[in-house]
Amino acid sequence: MAYQVLMVDDSKLARMGLAKALAGLRPDWVRLEATNADEALALVRQSHVDIALLDFNMPGKDGLTLAAELRELKPTMPVAVISANVQHEIVTQARELGAEFLAKPLTAAALSEFVERAERRLKEGAE
């Protein structure tokens, strides 16, 4: 099944890299992009989004704040917060929100593992 993945990052280069990596893992999945939390929330409200990959450090709301708002809108949606800022507090907050934390630079292996867990979770929820 093809899922829709929302990639949120204020860096176009980061979004392009993430899109390329996702396309290599799941070429049939639809990739949606947003440059900030407000765009992301608008997309989630108007489109069907299955999975979200969020940069932590963005202008305006950060990735943790966005993760909390997405959790309110779609409580079971797999969410990952991606950051080079690997502080215990940020990792803990992400997990408390029910999101995974993925460290930058994001490796193909880490992304693949997240995608597999997210896909499994979505399939289990559909049964």
C-alpha cells in the first residue's frame, strides 16, 4: 500500500535529500513537503497524511511543538523528529510525545528502520 509521508524542514536541500532517500526505500509512497509547522498543519488538515518526518530546528514552532499538535490531530500517526541536537531532554520529549527521534545526519539505515516500523504500525492499525 502506498502511504503519504509529510516531510517538514525549512531547508530545501534537507527536504530534497530526505525525499531522495524515501524514494529509494518506498518509490510508490507519496511525498508531501512543508517548510514550517503552519504549512504542515494545513497539509494534515486538508490531505490524508500517514507518516510525518519533522525537523526539530525550524523558524516559528519547533519540531517537538509540531509533533504535539500532530498527535492531537492524528493520535496514531507515526512521527519522527529529526535533529543534529541530540540532547537527552529533546530525545526524551520526543518519546514522551509518542514520536521517534532520529539523529542528523540521517543515515539510510535509521530512516529505513523508522519506515519499516511506521509501515508495520499502520498495517496493524488497519487490521
